[in-house]
Amino acid sequence: MASILSGRAPSLLSPAIVRRRLPLVGVFFVISVGFSNLCPPLPSPFYLKTGSAQSLPSVPLLSTQSADKTSPAVKMEANSDTVPSIVVYVTVPNREAGKKLAGSIVKEKLAACVNIVPGIESVYEWEGKINSDPEELLIIKTRQSLLEALTEHVKANHEYDVPEVIALPIAGGSPQYLSWLKKSTRD
């Protein structure tokens, strides 16, 4: 038995075995230490109660600090250079509709920038029927305070009966970009 074990020991430490098994060490480390010990706790306002269960936001595993130490990333707290900001998703049926809507949003200073992402496929239920349609996605960067006005603008200028308008908070980012976002939008 000892000769069998000693005969196997070198093969257990072969480079191929170590490469395949090494990610498991990381998994066991995270499980034993726990995710909560790897990331700082979030402030309590981010915990939202929904019914009887409590929802917790996803916790970033990467640092929000920039690699460039001369210009660190900032958290989105209102100060003289930035304002609380959001990213808004709006789908459109085609490129022409997207360019028209994006142009009117920026012209009205309801957003600093709108990206048009082509080639998405949306699968959804509408009027009791499952649909699958090609669409394009508008990614709109704006002030949180402009969400209501932006939503009304989209509803008034969109061909869908119920256009998608989904807002996500911007937790932080480049100070220069966030300052530009503030200067490029209306109060």
C-alpha cells in the first residue's frame, strides 16, 4: 500500500494537475472566508425591503479605485463638480428611430450622452403572445433629477405603446466624465 501511495504522489503534483486544481483553492478560500469578509459592507440606505424578504444589492468584487493615482474614481455624492447620476435603458425598433430619439434627448439636454447598441433581440410577452423582435438599445447617461422629464420625453416621442425606460444608479466613476455629465445636462 505504501508503495502505491508513494508511486502516486509525484503525479498528484504534476503541473497539469496543479493548473486544473488551483481554481478550486480560490473557491474553497472564498467559501471558508466568506464573501462578506472580502468586500466592505454597504451603507444601510442601499438595503431595500421588499415585502417580507430583504433584498441586498450585489457587492462588487473589484475595487472602485482607479489604477491612475492622480485621478481616483469618485463615488456619486452630490458636490460642486458632480450630481447624482443614472444610466437609463430604452429599446427602439431600429437604427433610424434610435438616432432620432437619441438626438432629441441630447438636444433637449435631458442627457449628456446616448449610446446606440445595435443587434439585440428582445423576447417578451405582449397581448398574450410571445414575441421575438430585433431591436437596438439606447444607453442614456443623465442626472437622476431628470428621470421624470426624460421618461415623459421618451413616451411622447417613441412609437411603442409602452416604451422601456429603466434607470440604474451610477455609483461612481471618472470625476472628469461625471463633471462633464453635469455640465452637459440641464438643471
